[in-house]
Amino acid sequence: MAEKTIKQKNNPPEMFGAMVFSDYVMKERLPDDIYAALSKTVQEGGKLEPHVADAVAKAMKKWAIELGATHYTHWFQPMTGTTAEKHNSFVTQAGDGRATMEFSSSALVQGEADASSLPSGGLRATFEARGYTAWDPTSYAFVRSGTLYIPTAYCSHQGHALDEKTPLLRSMQAINIQALRILRLFGNTKAAKVCPMAGAEQEYFLIDKALYEKRKDLMYTGRTLFGAKSPKGQDLNDQYYGTIKPRVSAYMKALDRELWRLGVPAKTKHNESAPAQHELAASYTTTNIATDHNQLIMEIMQSIAKKHGMICILHEKPFDGINGSGKHNNWSLMTNDGANLLDPGKTPHDNAQFLLFLVAVLKAVDEYQDLLRVSVASPGNDCRLGSFEAPPAIISVFVGDELSSILDAIESDTRYEFDREAEMMRVGVTVLPSFSKETSDRNRTSPFAFTGNKFEFRMAGANMSIAKANTAINTAVAESLRVFADELENAKDFNAALHQLIKKTISRHKRILFNGNSYGEQWAVEAKKRGLLNLATTPDALPYMLLEKNIALYERHRVFSPDEIHSRYEICLENYCKLCNIEAVTMYKLARKHILPAGSRYAGELCRAASAKREFLANADCAYERESAKRLTALTDSLHKESNALYRELCKAEERTDLLERAKSYRDAVHAKMTAVRKLTDEMELIVARSDWPFPTYGDLLFSVR
């Protein structure tokens, strides 16, 4: 009844977080000493005392039951890119045959999940099925569909991380330790914690459910493997920020309401560039909670779309020839008292601190550009990166013209000209200029762009967990800060050492800076000269996970053990091969069972039509029928050969026992044959009559929702 009452509330402030066991709810329902102890655990880490866990479990159960919950689940994020859950009821049979509602502290704090069918990358044998889930008190529990959801980490019996949350939490701890060292050097003794922050912008497509169900390629692979270009795409730029269609608007309103009830700060919604493409952005929060929120956003987007007779597509490149969908990850660092460490500030002291954190990021992105690329590697993203407003596979950093000029002035010890009297750029010694947050236009082609007080990592694909990207960013920046702290803590003259450190870092890592058009061929040539990596595909990128420097990085900051890194390498390669196999098999079957028969059948109809015309019209030329039938026959013959060739290459790829070689075989040989098959089928679509073509067209799919 309580849940029903909450759902009927339409006032956003009243409905926001109504289904969340938030800090506000805990403060109301927990005894003061219990609340204080739990808050300390959340803020500082450490062990949760048994009596605290008992009190929290009791209050959480009572609250959840009031909202209609009958079950609870440990909600975790295995290495599948999605979430997982096993539901247990509160109902416990009493000795006299009656039932009570029970939920112990042990059920809250730890659960056991059968791990035999979830990816482990060799961390355990198949028969070693036991996996454990552990409550993450830094992320709020919530009630959804009659179940209490408890966000958890997930590990093996041996303690290995089997999920995306555990490494993320470790990386947050690593950057906190190193960032506090830097703040102490600047005299900041008040900040008790530094937390990486994130805000994810989620792009997605909406298409009609009835049409989707007629496209087996979309159903099996998430993207269209066939499809001639629609007469209209995004050519007129009339979709972007355009008026939201009624059916989509109703969906967005329902989505907002559901997300708000679950405490997800859905902030911005609008039409994106491509037809049927849209975007939702959530407000900034910690990378841990932002990751949980984004997983919820993706799940709820898809479930609500079905209720509205639509399908939400989250593949990175569902339609050829128009924009793919990304997930822009806005990243920054925030102290517990609200100071953004990437805000330039207005005073010399703030600028000096800001510049040190800024160059720490530049150093991190330059030295670990391979890990950033690995963090967003997938077959779908390989199709997206490098065109239609998606950044290229070459990692670079955009900071804008003014900030670039300031960095140049520091490096060369020259004067930086600005509105006031020119002054020497001596960090922490002479006065630095006060520069505005956003003096340069945004660069939509940049993979890693500074946008005033944060960095926007634009390479993540729409269906990816942002945990991987944030884990890589956090750890790489933590390493830069560690190196800086080691040097500055031993300096005799802090100001002089600080200036030299920033100057030296700019000089060593300025190759990663690029403010121009990242799509241009000239940039690819220039990037190669600079020694930047161009890891165009997933098989190109993944081996870099196993470089000694990268294993040492993760091990040094206790984010991954060597075994955990190797397991993820195996999982990513295996997943790449499986996805490529599904796509190739789907294409082969659809081509053989649907497209070839349709083409052959229509060619026969054309021949019969021409014969009938000549029977009644002796002088009939029948050019349309004759030429179309001739071309269609040639296309079906070629498609027959190419589809068989695709099958042969598919078999060869599957025979390879080495995972990397198998992945390369899919990338090169199989993909080449798929491209050849698609070229033929897309031309056939333009010849075969609409009534005879077996699938909804691009025009049908992209303009079906009004």
C-alpha cells in the first residue's frame, strides 16, 4: 500500500528517493549512535561492527516491508556488462506453521551466489561454484518491484574480484590516498577524503517494438547487420534538440518518474543527432554511485520502453551510416567538504593546486592511454569510434586555447599575455592569471576533453558499464599523484620544486594535447609522429592489458592482482569472439534463409511479368523487368558465393585454439566477408519490391515512433 501511495505522487521533490534507504531515511530510522557509526564506516572505511549491522538490517527490513517488499536481493555487477540478482523472500516458517518476516544482519552483509555460470577468466575451475556478495554501504539500498535491492561487491571463494564494483572501489581508495598527500602539501588539513566524481550522459535509440521483432539481427546482436541507407537520415540536422515526439515524451516522463523514485538524479533529456536517437544525463555523484545509477538507468530504460510499445537499443552502432550511441563520462575530483580540485579557481594558490592536478591527469592519460582504450574496447565500439561525432581510437586531451597558452608559458618560462599586466608564470611564487572556466569552444572530436572544471571521457559505448573507464582513470591519476607527492614531500623549497615539477610534466607529456580536429587524416599522421597509440580494434588493444607497466600499476595501487588482470584479459577476448560469432552466424542464416529466397523469388516474378507483357504486347521492351531480373540474378549468385565464403571463414576462426588469434581471425577474415555480404544485400534491398523484402527497412525503423 505504501509503495502504491508513493507511485501516485507526482511532485518530484516528494517522489525523489522515495524508494531509497537513503542517508535521510537512515537518519530518521536509526538510533543516533548507530547512524553515526555507519556514517563513519561509509566515510572512512573500516569494519562494520556486528551490533551496527544488526540495527541497520532491522530498520532496513521494516522500511522495505512498509514499501511492499516481500523479497531481498544482493544486486551485483559481474563481468558480463550487466547486473545480476538472486531473490530471497523475507518469509520464514515458524515452528507452529505460521510465517514471520525475517532479515538478519548476516543476510544484509554477505550473500552467496552460484558463480559457476558467470565469467571468471580462469580464476576458478568450473566445479568451484561458490561466489560471495558483500554489502557496499557507500551505495544506498532501494526497493523495486517488491524486492529490496542491496548493492554489493562480488568475489570468489579465494577473494578474487569477479565484478566491476570491487576494482572501482579499490581505485577510489587509491586516488583518495594519493590526492590527500597532495592536499596536505598545500596546507589543507581539513579535507578528510577526496572522491572521484562522475556524471554519465546516456545515448540510446527508440524503435517500435513490432518492427523490432521482425528484425532478428537486432534481436540477436543488438544491431542491424543489413539495411540500405534511408532516403532521409540525419542530413538535415532537424532531429538534434528538436521537439520531442508525443510517444517519446510520454516514455521520457515515465522514465524520469521511475528514476527519481529510485534516487537517480535524471537531469537532462533531449533528442540526439540521429533519427530515433535520444539522450539522458544524470547529475554528478561519486563514481561508485554513478556506476550503480547508470546500470539502473539502462535497465529501466529498456523495461519502460516495452511498456510503451517500444524497444530501447543501447548498442554502440545499431544503424550504419548515422551516429552511434556513446556514454560520455564526466570525471572530476571532489573533497568531502565540496572543493572541486579541477576547478581553476581565482587565487594564485588555487591555480597552483589546480595546475598540479591538471598536469597529473595529462601525465596519467599519456602514460596509460592504452588502458583507457582497453577500458572501452568492444566489437560494437570498434564500429562506432572514429566517425559521426564519436572520438577516434587515438587518445588525446583537449584543454582549449587559453589553458594551452598558460601551459606553454609555464614550460618556456615566458610571459603569458592576458587582460591585466603581463606577469611571469611562477607557480605559487608570482601571481597567476585568473582565467575563466570555459574560454574555448567544445571539441566534440576529442576523446578526453577538459570542459571547465572536469574532464569528459567520450569513448565509452552506450551499453558499457562506466566502472571500467573510471577504474582506469582513477588508478592512472592516482599513480601520477603518487609520483608527484614522493617528489614534493622531499623538496627543500616547495614552491620552486612545484614550479619545476609542473614545467617538467608539461614538457614530457604535451604530446597528448591536441585541440584540433581529431577526425582529420593529418591528425592520425601527426599522432603517429608523436608516438601516440592508434589501437583501432579490440584485438589491437587488449594485449596491452598484460604489459608489465600496466600490471605493475594495478598491483601497486591494489586495484587488480596479476591473476585478476589475466582473467579479465581472457574474459574480454572470449567475449569479443563470442559476439563476433553470434553476428556472423546470424548474418549467414538470415542471408541464406530469408534474403536469398526473397531475391530469387522476386527475380522469378519479374521474369514472369515480362513474359506476360510480351504475350499481350508484342512490342513491349520490358526494360525494368529485364534489367532488374538480370542484376538481381547476379546479386543472388554473388551472395550465394559470399555467404558460403563467410561460413568457411567462420569455421576457420572457430578452429583456432589461441583466443587472440581467433579474435584476429574474426576481425580480419570474418569481418571482411560480412562486409561483402552486406554490400550485396543492401543493393538487393533497393531492387526487390517493398512487399517482397523480408525485413523492415531503415526508414521503417528510424521513423516508426511518432
